[in-house]
Amino acid sequence: MKRADSGCALALAAAIACATCVATMTGAGAAAGATDPSAAAQPAPARSAPPAPAPQARPRPVGTDTAADYAEVVAAYRDSAYQGDARAQVILGTMYANGQGVRQDYVLALSWFTRSAERGDASAQLNLGDTYARGRGVPRDDAEALRWYRKAADQGFVHAQNALGLMYREGRGVPRNDAEAVKWYRKAAELEDVGARINLAAMYAQGLGVPRDLVEAHKWYDLAANRYVTGDHEGRETAARELAVIAARMTAAEIGRARRLAREWRPRQ
């Protein structure tokens, strides 16, 4: 299997692979006037589209990345992708989606994501779901987006779980079902996804799919703002703002109980 010879190209490929797994699905969804993940967790009153495609979240710079570095990654992984390496395929798809090392081409990105997704790569399945949800290189198809989100979510991929929750929340590709949205948000929130925690907190704050419970809402906003394993700084800032709004509606005793629950919370094993 062909791989890049230079350390820079290998580091870049690792960053690109990571970018396919990380995060544009980090903000809150349409629940409770929270945030729009497609705007990197910036406040928005409402929206109809699910989070922006993961490929559009460009990998963070590694050293002094240049166009030549990206072109080297493309050259290094192209042969492996054609030979059926699912990880190489999703990396190559991301390069085409971002226009890194190649001319941006959503149709080719779709092709590579499809090949990888059909081989079972969860990040490719997530990206493919986003591609259909946004209509990038293919007509928008919510039912197809839902199908690929579910495949990735069933593998425990947290960003897909959060996206699937949003599809149920908004009734896209499936009848609206707030209880089902809560179920998927909770799965991702328990696995420490910041955006899912914000979404779940918003559902509790409004009593959507669950009984209205400001203590639980406060707990999940607190966990999103202060307990994290990702670099979603904007998501945490959004959670902190929502936390202050919720706290203003609660008694001191309720806030104390919510804080205790957050302190005692442990991630699902």
C-alpha cells in the first residue's frame, strides 16, 4: 500500500483523516433557539439544514503546510484509494471536497466518500450523509442522508449520532420525532460530544421529547462548557452563554443540584 515518504505528508494525512472525524457537528441544533453547527456554533434563531459537511472543516495547519504538501498527500494516497483502501479513499474525498492539492470537485468527493462508506468507514458514511443533506455534487436527498448517518451512528460515531438526532428533530428524511432526537443526542452526549450536549440541554430546557427539566438542562450545558475532550472552543462558549440564561431561571437550590450532577457525571464506558 503506497504511503507518503515525507514526515510532513504523513502528518498532513493524519490531520486530514482526523478532520473527517471531527467536528462540524458541534453546535446546538434547532432545538430551543440554540446554535447552528453549520456556522461553527454561532447563535441562530432557527435553521432548516443539518450541520455543514465534515469535509468543509479544513484540517488545522500542521507545521508550514503548502499547496505542494497537499499535492504530495494526494499523490501518496491516490494509488491506495484506487486499490480499495477505505481510509485512503475518505482522505482523497476530503481533499477533493476542500480543494486541497487538487481542484475542488464535489462530484469526485462524493465518489470517493461513497467507495469508502460502502466499505464501512464511519467517517466516510458521515461525510456522505452530509453530502446528501447539503446537495454537494448530488441533488439534496434527506432520506439518503439519513441512511448514511444511521450507518455511522450505529458504529458509535458521535458526530453522526448528533446529526441523526437533528434529522429527527427537524423531520428531515423521517417524520419528526423529538423523543428519537433525544435518544441520539444522548448517545453522543454521553460520549462527550459538545454539540450533542448542547442539543440535549436545549431539549430539556423546552421539554421536547423529554419532560421539561431545567436541572438537567443546566447539567448538560455545564458539561458542554466545562467538561470536554475536543477543541470546540466556540461550542463551549455557546454552552456557557446558554448556561447563564438557564441559571437565571433557576433557584439556588436547583443550580446547586445541577452542579452536583455535573460533578458526579462520568462518561459512558
